[in-house]
Amino acid sequence: MSQSNSFFDVGFVAGLQRSSNDRKHEILKIFWPGRATHFSSLDQASYASLFQYVGKELGQIRHHQRHFAAHDFEGSGHIVRVLQKNLKTPKTQVLDSLATHFLNAEPAALQRSLELSVRLWLTVNINSATVAVGPTFADEAPLDWEPDVSLQELVESQFSKSIHHTAKGRRAQIDPTLTAAYLVNSCGMTIRWTDSISDHLRFDTTHHTLSVYRHKICLANHLDTTDGCPIPKGVLGEILDTLNLLFPFGDVATKQLLIKEHQQPLYRLGSCGRPRKLEINQYEYFREELEYLIESFNQPPRTWKQLAMDRRNKLEWAAFWVTVMVAVLTFVSIPCNLIQATYSVKAYRATVAQMKSM
């Protein structure tokens, strides 16, 4: 790629979303070379969130060019290819291998480019505190990559299987009405859309906020390629399944929520050929997170608005609206009765006056 594709060119970064299909095609081939044929018929809308994320990451380092060894996607692509062949190699050895390509690059600059390339490729927020540059944000939790740890070890450490099984029977079944739209509209939750795959389904109990990974297209691409990816296939598939569970394709409320949240790419991709799984024991990595959501889902409504939207108990929901209608009719009838009484008094006085005049 030419120098005009520099990470530190303000015009390139600002225009990334508006780039031609060919340019975006070349960028995507760096991360998923095995999907090159797929990218030839690129649906730009499906990748909108991903390129927005890439633009954000590059925008944060734009004023720090001298602190990086790789200055464009060609250099970053070389780093990704080296990593794909050395997933189990400690970071120090990977850096030694990269040093033969990036001559005269300082070790810290090489490490920054290494970690940036991983962030763009895997959407894992690796940004070691010892070399980090650019702004930091309170809602982000960057990972430190220790020298003697391989990329595969670091990534796999972020995902662990649940150590317990949920009892079989009704408790193991997930209510089909459990959706993100329901949690937002009826349970008062707020969704925080995250670019970091390791933050998926983390729940902030203080602010009643659920973090949701928004790059479904990355999950699908990683699953459909044989190129080296350190994220376990089971994790990739399960994140897709949790997205299908919480954002079911074809659900009107879900579509409305995603439009409101400006996350239409999540809906455009459909279910990626995977069925909606409603058995809690089918989830190994995110079972505990889902159990917490189920617990929140089963809590009684906390506000009048939530009560009005809550249709889980049809009898209670109907009783609520009957009570509301009775209250409305009662409220409306009060002024009507007052008007009727006023006219009755006037009629009575008119009758009395007429009788006196006779």
C-alpha cells in the first residue's frame, strides 16, 4: 500500500469510512486472507462498525508517529502474519523476529505496533501500561502483555468455562422472551456497546449497564477462516450464540432497539446460520453471565413504566391496565359530573324564577 495509507495521515483516518470498496477489501484481507473471495462482494454496511472502530483506534495515536515502528496497514499486516505463525511463542521472541523486518526500530515502538496490530485484528484491548500512548478512558480496561506470555495464552486467559452445571428441567430452559430489547424496555437496563471482545456481557451493577460486543462480522470471519486465530472457536461461536439469543433476527422490538442505538450492522448479518439456543447448559463460557441476566429478567418491575411494558404475567399485566382504564374513566367522569351538577343547579334556579314570575 502507498504512503497515503499511513496511520498518521489525518486525511486517510478521517476518510476511512468513506473509502472505496477496493481499499476496504485490501485492509480486510490483511486480517482474514482466507476470506479474500468473500470480500470481493463487500457489503459496506455490514462492516461499518468495524471500520468505525479502526478509525477510532488510529485517531487516538495520530500524533504519536515517532512512537510506532509500523506506520501503515502493510507493516501491520506483516506483524499479523508473524503472529499467526507464532501464536504460542512468548512476546519477547516475537519481538526479536519482528526486529529483523523493522530495522532500527526501538523495542518500545515495536511493542506498541505489535499491540496495535492485535487490537485491530482481534479487537482484544491489549495496551500495556509500560508503553501505552494516547488517551485513556474510564470505561476501558486494557490488558498488559507480559514478556514471557504468548498471544494465545493471553487471549485464552480472558475466557474460562463455567465450573458448574445448571439443573436440568424448567430451570435449564431460557424464556424465549428474554431479549436485550426486553431487558432495556422492561427491566431498565442500559447497553454499553464495546469494541473489546473480552468485555462481552460484563455487567456493571452500580449503573445497571450491560456491555455487549458489537462486531458480529469479526466473529463470523474468524470462524470461517483457517488462518491462525488465538481466540478459541468455542468462544467465537458462543459469543455469536449470545448475540442471537439477546438480539433475535426478525424480532420487531430488537430491530427498533438496534436502530435507536445505531447498531444496524448487528441486525443486518442475521443469525449467521446458527439457531437460537434456549438451553442454559449449551453455554460453557458465558453461562454465569446469562444466569445473571435471567435473574434480572425474573425480577418484578421496579417502575410504573416497566410494569406497563411487562407482559410476562398476562394476568398481572391485564389487571394493571384495567386499573389504569378505571382510573382514567374515573378522572374523566369527575369534570363531567361537575358540569352536569352545574347545569342542574342552573335549571333548578331557572325553574324557581319562572314559577315566581307567574
